[in-house]
Amino acid sequence: MTTQLADIQLLLLDVDGVLTDGSITYTDSGEQIKSFNVKDGLGIRLLMDAGVNVGIVTARISGALRHRCDNLGITLVFDGAGDKAKVLTSISESTQISLAHIAFMGDDLIDLPAMTRAGFAFTVADAPAEVKTRADMISDLPGGKGAVRQVCEAILKAKGLWKTSVSRFLS
């Protein structure tokens, strides 16, 4: 598994249930509110700073997600993606990164087609059994509670980049 993690060049993330706890809150005016975990955000930044691309593939469209991606510097964003496997293939072709070097992190049945086509599949601790059985790695944490950070750390450690990535904070 360590070799597969070390070969990851692109991490694609679902949003609801992965970057969030899966809750969708609406205001009285109908606006969506999403909560994102700052630890996940730092993990994503560390991964991107180390040269691993990060992208979003989600079925929902959300202004809150666009703001979060802008904040983190994620430019590879595919929202409104009903067929995530098709989007995964398109991303592979456009980036010229083979599927073998792309990881996908999902949390529910809609994510399975992309998870099974990606070179490595991650899921969250609170995913259903059908998803967990098809994942290469299951985080110890639920979606929106640091699961993405755990995945980013695992990739950086497998690449031998963890100590370098965090050294600026330890001095």
C-alpha cells in the first residue's frame, strides 16, 4: 500500500460527507451553509505545496464550496458531476495523469464508480459498508472531522515528504 500511496500525483475529493460531515443547512432565504474542517484545509495545502495536485468532484453545486476552493487554491473543481467516473476519466485525459496515479476519496454509493476506477480509493470512517469494502484505505475519522487531513498525511509520509512539509511549523 505504501508504494501505491507514494505514486499518487492527484487526489480527487468528494465534498458532502468527505470535506463536510454531510449536513446541509439552509437559511430562511434558501442559501446553503456548509462547514469545512480547518485541519483538512491545512492537510490539503501541505499536499499541494509538496507537489500533489488536489481536485474536487461533487454532484452538488455550492457557492460555499467555490469560496473554500478559492481559499485553498484548488482550481480543479467539477461540481454538478452526476457521473463521477466519467469526470475522473476526463480529468485523467486532460491532466495526462494516468488513473493509476489518481486517488479518489468518496463516502457513499454515488462515489463507487470513481473509487473503483481510480488507482487508489479512500473513504471515511462513517461510510456505508458497501463503500468501505471497496476502499483501499479507510480513515479513522468521519467526514468533515479530519478524515481528509489523515489521508493527506498518509500520502506525504509514503512519499517521504511529511517531515519536510511540517518542518516550517516546528522551528
